[in-house]
Amino acid sequence: MSSIFTKIINREIPSKIFYETDLVIVIADHAPKTPVHLLIIPKVKTKNFFVTNSETLQILNETAKLVADKLGIADHFKILINNGFGQEVDHLHYHFMSDRGKDKLEFIE
């Protein structure tokens, strides 16, 4: 069964997309906890942080830096990764959160 993230990636479910490449998608969290709350999701499904290969983790980390730069908040954000504990979707994703940069959020979809 496809995860909700796979359905978003395949455009079966609509989402606000902030950034996308062939390898990663960045979307708005549907229930934001901070003014900026984005999800950085690899397009290759991987269950969690612990089992993910280093190449995918590198892509996620580079994307987090790019997002911070695009929002002008390279010195003011946090990344949260749930690994089993607190993880609602079995598809690795980073929660990118900040209380700054909301004015620079522009979505492509």
C-alpha cells in the first residue's frame, strides 16, 4: 500500500509544494507546529532514518540547507526526524521548522 507521501509525489493527493527535484520533494505540513513547517521527503521510499543509505541522507541534508537559504534563515531553523518513535508515516522525512521566513514561502503547486 502506498504511503500518503508516495501519493503526494505521484500527484494522487494535492499538496503545497515548496521545492522539487527528481530525487526530493518539499511540501507544507498539513498541521504546522511553527510558522514555517515543511516536510523534506525523498522520492525513493525508505522506511526510516536508521535504514536509509548515506546518499539519500546527503540529498535530504543538502535540501535542508537549500530550503534554509531560500527562506533567508540559514542561522535559525530546526530539523526534526522521527525514527519509529513519533513517526506517523513509514517513509523517511525531515520536519523543517522555524518561526522566521514565512514571508518568503512561495509554493509551486
